[in-house]
Amino acid sequence: MTGNAVASTVRVQRSVSLQCPKLMEINYTSWSILVETMLRAHCLWKTVLGEDEDEKQNYTTKAIIYPTLPEDVLLQVTEYKDAQDVLDSIKIWYLGIEVMKKGRLQTLRGELEWLKMKDNKRINVFSGKIIGMVKVVDTEEVMEGTMKEVEEAEEEEKFEVTKVEFSVMIVEIWALSYECTKC
């Protein structure tokens, strides 16, 4: 080549398929990291932060999130207009479930130790402990019953509490009942 030759660069754009696994009870943390990364890669994270109110970007963001959701979660979050609300409700639901699972596991461990009848204890003390456990179970059944009542009331449009607000209330009630059982 002569000294007059000009070097040229060719830029090839490639389409990269970004995939995220389905959200499950056990993978919320990794799912949220992957979703955030995908949204940042598509320059859509500002939509989630509420910094960009472009309707098309909001729908694009939801279009990326929705296929990663199980059907029951998808049906719950479709009522939200903003992608930010969608992700917030998922976060509250899944982190609340994790808090409840961890707390319940600790409670069950404590109850198991609690149920060991020591030689110096009397039967009435032991039976009192069992009755206490039954009351905790009854409380959990009442909470489940309340959830069913709220869902039925929502169907009849008599109750105006969103599922996210109700989920937060359930987590708070459970946390309070857990604290009471530790006393």
C-alpha cells in the first residue's frame, strides 16, 4: 500500500437478546438485579425511577417486565399504570413474603424448643404452652380469612384498599404478632 491509503473501520451493530428468568418465590433478589440490568441496557431505568414520564418508554418497560412474571403476579400488577408502581408492588410482595418466611421459621424453631417438656414441669404448664401455640395458629387462620374477605370485597367493589397496601398491612400484622410471641 502507498502512504495515501486511508484505514476505515466498519461498525457492526449486533442485536443482543437479553433474557431474564421467571420470577419465583426463591429468586426475587437475582430476578430484580437482572431486570434492573436489562432496563438499564435499554436506557429505561429512568422510567422506573420516575425521572422520565414518556408513555412509550413506560409501556416498553412494562413489556420487558411482564414476560418474566408468573401469571398470578402478572394479573395482579396489570392494574398499575406506571412501571415504577409495578416493580414496587412486586418488591413489597416478595420481600414481605421473605420476611414472613424467615420470621415464621424462627417462631417454629422457638416453639419446638418450647414444647419440650422438662422433668420438673407440670402437665398444666405444658398444656398451657400448647394452648398458646393453638392461639397463634388461630391468629394466622384469621389473617388468611381476612385476606379472603378483602379479595371478595374487592370483587364487589366495596373495599378500596389496593393489594399492595393490603400486603403491607398483612406483613405488619404478622410482624407484630411475631413480636408478641417472643415476649
